[in-house]
Amino acid sequence: ERRGRERDNRDLVIAQGQFAYVLDKTKGIVGVCVGPYKTSLAATDQPVLYSEDKREFVDCDLLAAIRLFPLAKDGSYIVLD
């Protein structure tokens, strides 16, 4: 039953410091939702993740799509590849 509720729940809730990619399957456009944000996804919206190995976006569930922004504390830095 839990799995059925997760499938029916299309609410994407993103907190401050988080983001998620969402594919519009009718247009083929991947958008980025940035928190704080809440929306109900349409039936044509698919949460996705970017796969570095495949170098493409792959389907995933709502919870897996939510990612944390990288954070560099004062005096630190982030190396981008």
C-alpha cells in the first residue's frame, strides 16, 4: 500500500539548499526546481538525475531526485570538474 501512495503522490517539496531536475516529457525539456519550493507534478513530468557515467538524464523517483547544493564554508573552496 505504501508503494501505491508514493506513486499517487506527485508533490515535489524542496527545502532551502536543495534542488531537483524535472523532465517535461511532452517538450523534452529538463527544468531545475530550486528550494524552498513546492509543486504538484503533472502526469507528463518525470523526476530525473544526471548520470555522469552515461552523460544523460535518467528517470528516478521523487525522493531520489532531490539533491543538496554543494556548500563551501568560509575559507574553503569547491573544485569543479
